[in-house]
Amino acid sequence: MRDMILKAVAQPPKIFWGPVLPVALNAGLQFPFMFMMIGIGDVNPLFFVVSIILVHTGIVLYGTREPHLSAMIQAFGQTNVVSHNLYSERGNKFEP
């Protein structure tokens, strides 16, 4: 049982050698935009295929340097809330 937990922490999930969340965001944004531009403007899809591959390559390179990029994005989303401070000070103090 301990091996499974350590493996999940040490080796975060990947899609085509890239962290899951940025790769999913890349595909989720670029594929619909590609189909809209093909339908509306009759644009060559080869431009978008090259763009998807270049952005994915950048995500893979950044993911090798920071393998827990998906967890960092999720943690930032949970902590990036505006808190109401009890005392008048600058910044978020995370006080109840």
C-alpha cells in the first residue's frame, strides 16, 4: 500500500509527457477555437495543429522542470481568494 502512495506523490499523472491540467487546458482551448475558425473563416487547420504541438512542447519542457505543475495550479486556485481582514492592514491576513 505504501508503494502506491509514494508513486502517486513522486510521479504525478501525465498526458503525452506533460502535466495533466495544463495539457487539458491547452487542448480544451485550442481545439474548439480551431473548429470555430475553420467553420467561420475557412482557416487552414495546419496552423492550429502546429500551434497545439508548439504549446504542448512548451508545457512538456516546463513540466520536466516542475513536475507538480498541476498541483500548483490547483493550490493557487484554492488560496487565491479575497479575505476580509478584521483589522485594517494591507494584504490578505487569512484571519476569520
